[in-house]
Amino acid sequence: MAHAAQSVERGRGGALHFSLILLALVVEGFDLQAANFAAPDLVESFGLERAQVGPFLSASLVGVLVGAAFVGPLGDRMGRKRLIVACCVAYGLLSLIAAAAQSLGQLIVLRFLIGVGLGGVLPNAIALAGELASPARRARAMGLVGIGITLGGVLAGIVAARLIPSYGWQSLFVVGGILPFAIALVLAVFLPESPALAREARPETRPQTRPGPRALFKNGARGRTLAIWLIFACVLMNVYLLSGWIPLLMSDSGFSPAQAAWIGSAYHAGGVVGGVIASLLLGRLRWPVVVLFAGLAGASLVALGAREWSTFAITALIILVGLLVTGTQNAINGAAGDSYPTALRATGLGWAFGIGRLGSIAGPLVGSLAIMVGLTDPRDLFFVAVAPMLVAALAAAWLARAMKANPSTLEER
């Protein structure tokens, strides 16, 4: 134990610690995507119109915005581990309550509250992974553990395909309530606190004041911070536009609910591969990786919407889109996290995720709006998704150039 403590103190977390953070984000990804896979059965159970589903899909994302911006930064003060465990318990309990909801309105409120808890976990889990890694591996570590969100989406799709046909949408929320309690217990016992925060807690190293959100705009960092926020908003808009509507659109295209869930899982499975590739590339590059993945994602969306494809081709292209879109998301997690110093990392990531959630909230609502104006062909959705990826690629290209010209603005360690 002493050796492990010394290793963590030097900023070299063991494989167990990174695995625990990854698992915490798998559980988070499961709960985050549960609403998307529950939506087709929910529509049938409550007799809803497709356009009514948008607010339900966006509710947890609004909560994540609030949680990431206002709960997440508390990790810089009270400790990352403590906040992660508390938030897991909170959103696990709320998910169990959601399984007993009797109306769409109740579900929207509960999904919002679940999102607040999810938003508190995400920036602190990614920040903790970076702080347990050596500086040279920080961006890669933060990108790799972020794959947990995508893995959770895959798991949610698999569980939905197995349970919902027999037990209904409620079964997905029951599983989504049990898993956070289990991971919270494991984290409380085995996960260490951030070594960087532990050092700052000592009287001789404690900073006189903690930097707040205003520090994100000081010392010439305003343009970079705004660029990071724009990239997060555009990429997360597409992540949740696609993950939220692909199961429903596939169901409307004649696939059974189970088949639609499997196709939705294929999107997330591609994302796992893309997340690994992007995170490994972050070991040598930062924002150029985002440019590459975002540009290719836009091209793949054009290909997907260009014509009618066979079932096999649709699935293959959706896997490719998931690989590139989610790969972009993982790349920005690592690149942005490595752009902030330790004392500001959870605050910087929290606000980036929070502002990014404006895009993720808009994503499902854009799907509803598209249906309302008559864009009901699934291919229309893919063309709509092209523009945000191109904007993200351009902003990342500018940011890569700015960071290369003056890397010290945000990167002091």
C-alpha cells in the first residue's frame, strides 16, 4: 500500500486506477444513453408523437450542462474522488425512481436531475485520469478513459435489445440505477484522490486563492477558451443528434425495436474504436487530431446520406460515422484537458462540457425540428449533421495554430 501511495503521489496511477475511472464512465455512458434506447418503447407505451420525444431526449443533457458547469468545478475544492462517488449515488437513486415514472413530464424532470449528477462526474473523472498520469501521457490518458462513455452506450444498446422487448423501457432504468451504486462502492474503496490536489492541500503548497471561471479568459486565453467551447458545442451536438435519433429513425425505416437498438449499438461500437485510435494519436498531437477526425466525420456523413443503402451498408457506414464522430469527441476531451493547468483543469473541462451541452441539448431538438418541417427521410438527418463537424474542424485548425504559436497561455502546469 505504501508503494502504491508513493506511485500515485508521483503522478503515476496504476492500471487498476485507470480501469476504475474507465468503468465509472462506462456506467455514466449507460445512463446517459438509456433514454435514447428507451425512446421507441416509451413512444408506444405513452402514445406519443415522434416530435414529442425531443424534450425527453434533451432533458438529461440540460442537466449535464448544469452539473458540468456548477457541480463539476466543486471537485477542484472538495476532491475529485469524493464528488464522483457522491454523484454516482445520486444519479443511481434518481434512475431507479425514473423507472417508476407514470408520465412523460415526470420522466423529463427526473432525467434532468439525473443529468446534473452525470455532469458532476464527467469532468472530474477525466481530470483525475490526467492527474494520475505522467505529463507526457496526460492527454492520452484523458482521451482513453473518455472511451468509457461510448462503451456505456454500447452496453445500453445491448441491454435494451435483450430486456426491453420482454420487460419494457423501465428495465433499462432499473439497470441504470443499480450500476452506479455498485461502481460508487468500488470507487470509494479503491480509487485514490488526485495527487496534484493532495499536494495543494498541504499548507506549504496550498494556493492563496483558487482560480475561478474568469481565469479561463485571462492572459490572452479568451480566444482559445471560446474556440474550445465552440468545438465542444458542435461535436456534442452531433454526438447526441445521431445517438438520440438513429434508433428511432431505424425503427421508422421498418426495423424492429431490437434491430434498431443493435444498429444504435453499432454506432457506439464504432465510437469505441475511434476513441482508441484518436486517444493513441493524442500521445504525439493534440488539436490536429481533432481536425483530422472532424473533417473525415463530415465526409462520412455526406456518404451516408448520399443514397439509399442496403442494411449491411447502412450498418457499416453508421459504424464508420460513430468511429469518426465519437473519435472527435474523445480527441477534444484529451486535447482540452491537457490545455489547462491542474488547479484549473476541472473548472476548464467543466465549463467546456457545460457549454458543449448547449450543443448536445440542441442535437435531439434539431431532430424534432427537422421532422416538424418535413425532413422525415433518415438521410436528411445525416446532411444536417455535416455542418457542425466542419465548423469544429475549422475551429480546431485555428486552435492548433494558435497553440503552436504561443503554447504557454493555458498550458502552464
